[in-house]
Amino acid sequence: MKNIIPDGISKSELVEILRELKTYRTFRKKLGKRGVSAFAAERSWEKTLRVEYFPSFEKKDVENVLSTAFGKDYAEGYRTVWKENPSLSGGIRVFFGDEMADLSYSRVERVLRNS
């Protein structure tokens, strides 16, 4: 049988590569396309804060709402991505990695409809 392990790679390095591949497979299987970016963020230790807001809101007003809801240093240690979302009926949604805080009117409408 031919040796398929490249020269210069130790067993511990191969075990680490296998662990990374299994993690990637799990992310991809459970999260789909989003799993690729989640895997990359986990490997780089990058923390992302994504803020979606209704297009008629100004960014300054959204920042005021965020600082009121989460404190003045809400974005400390996070790379912040701002995105207008016309499908919201108003308000904002904040994503901390894979977690979401929904402060939108769409959520209120959904809760009232289901109660």
C-alpha cells in the first residue's frame, strides 16, 4: 500500500486538520451557505455585529436605539455591519454572531397575530 501522507506533516497536525474538516462539515450541514462564513469567523476569532434597520430610519437614530437598549459600548470588540432591510415593518434587528435580538415592528405584528 502506498503512503498517502505527505512528508513533513505530523500525526498531530493531521488530527487537527481532520477536526477542522469535521467542524466545517457540521457548520455547512446545519447552517448551509451561512455555515461557510460562520466557520471562517470562528477560525479568525472575528466577532460581527450586524444591524438591520428599516430604510426610512437614519443611522444616527438606530445607533441611539442600540445604545439605549444595549448600553453605550454595544459594539465594543465587534466589527459592525449596517444593512437596510425593507422587509421590516419598522424597527431594527441586531445579530450577534448567530444570535438575534429582534426589536422590529414585524416581530410585534407576529406576536399579536399569534396571540
